[in-house]
Amino acid sequence: MKILVTGTAGFIGFHTALRLIARADEVVGLDSVNDYYDVNLKYGRLAECGIAREAVKHGQPVQSAKFPNYRFIQLKVEERDALTDLFKREKFDAVCHLAAQAGVRYSLENPHAYIDANIVGFMNILENCRHHPVRHLAYASSSSVYGMNENLPFSTSHSVDHPVSLYAASKKANELMAHTYSHLYKLPTTGLRFFTVYGPWGRPDMALFLYTDAILAGRPIDVFNYGNMQRDFTYVDDIVEGVVRVIDHPPAGDPSWDAKNPDPATSRAPYHIYNIGNNSPVKLTDFIDAIESAIGKKATRNLLPLQPGDVPATCADVADLTRDLGYKPATDIATGIGRFIAWYRAYYGR
């Protein structure tokens, strides 16, 4: 297939693009390469895909020097006309939309960035998928949509009407917008609620990266909710396996869907929502213990209360992912953290 993957200078998008390239799909990567975090890391990911930093010019496709079936274009999904031109020119079979303004805490400081990228940008993706018909739009949602829900494990059949951050609200909005287009225009859409993704080339604003960097530098680490947080940490390769399987299986709609007892994850329309998580929550203190073990050095822990926008615990119910796609993430944290530490030491020479 010819697949547009947005967010390919980002963490999950980079790994997804590499996986699709390896199986011989024709991939067009798109990313704004914004400065939400270190752009050098983003250009490092692009370089791994054969895209030289000096070759990147806004709006101009760049052919990979490593992979004949990969091209990259620097573009914001908010740029409506330029995005439309790209869809007209390329005629994609499928779209994997992973570009977004990420981060729960950042959304408290810069709310407009989330409306621009996550709402306006997603609207542009939907409109282009509608007018330049694709077989399937798979897009990133987030475990953050579960918000105030404390009924663990989180199931896609649960209500997600009480978000606690604008980031989460923007992802819930994406799911609602996608259903509307699936209903009105029969556009097959699948939303993927990712659970705390980690691994090599990860984001510097995420706990594993922050803790590793601080421990190696001898700085104390901030441990929120006094270490009582629980997260369903999910290794990036497990996420990508789920994403690729989903891309290959567009939803057809469920004719037995009951409007009087509606399942939020499905519809008569070609629409579906899946969790992709490890289904094995880990206490934050245990996660830190595993990092210390992999590094061989103890951390100085600065215990702090729960932060605004954060939730105490997450855990993914992945029964429908297993049922429909025969897949369940399984990488344990010791293995995943070990791989990240090895990458970090090699990349940063520490």
C-alpha cells in the first residue's frame, strides 16, 4: 500500500514508519518538526530513516537515502491547502495519523497548541480522507481519555466523558469527529488508545527519559503522587505491532450494534476504538527500581503530590484487540527499560 504516516519525526511515528518500510509499503512521512522538545532528537530519528537534516525544506518532499520506498515532507497538519495538495498528488491507500501536540502537563500551559494541532489538524486529515478516498484512517488516541474513571482495567466500553486535561479532551474529540465521518461518509476509521509508550528514541518529556538523564547526571528525580502512581507501561515495538495490524484491518461496521444499549467502541458505521496497552500496570516506584537496576546507580527521589491533569492509575483491557486481531502486548519492563538504557548510552555517549 501507499501509506501516509504523520508524525514520523516523533517517537511512535518514527518506529511505525520503519516497520512499514521494512515490509515494503510505500511510505510518505509527514512532520512539522516543532520545538516542543529537542529538535536534534527529531532530526536524529529522520537521519535513521535516511532523511538528512540539511535536505529538509518546508513543504518539499525529500527522498530517503536509505529506503527507496520512503519520502518525507515537513508540513503541519494545520496547513489545510498544502495538506490537500499532498493528498491530491499522492492518492494514498491508507493514512496512519500519529502527529499531535502531545503532553498532559504542557496542555495546561499552552492550550491553543492542542486546538491547532489536535482539533484543526485532525479536521484537515478527515476532510482529505473523505475527498481523496482512502481505505482506512488509523489514528492515535490516548489512555488519557479515561480521565476520572477509576474502574480498572480501562475498557473501551467505559464512558470517557470526564477528561482531566485539554490534551485528553482533544483526543476524545478526535474519536467523536472520526465517528461522524465514518457515519456520514462511510470512511473506515480506527482510534488507538495508547498506554504510556516507552522505548528507544523515546520522548525526552516522558518519565523514563527524564529519570535516566537525571540519574546518570546525579540529579534528583521528581516522583509524583509520592510514588503511588501506576501506569500500564507499553513497549514501543508492541505498540507498533498493534498499529500495523490495525492498519491492515479496516472496520466494516457492526450490523448488530444496539442503539438502545450502545457500545462506545463500535458502531453500525465502519468505526472502531482499541486500547493498546500491556495490561499489566506497574507502580512508579517499581519502574524507578528497574531503571536503577539497568543503570547500576541509585536515584535521589523528590517525592511530590499528584499533578493537575494526571490520573493515579491506568490499565488497559485489551480483550477486543486480542479477539479481533489475535494480538496482545507482552514486553516486560525489565526488558524494555534495558533496551532503552542501551540506546540512550549509545546515542548520548553516556
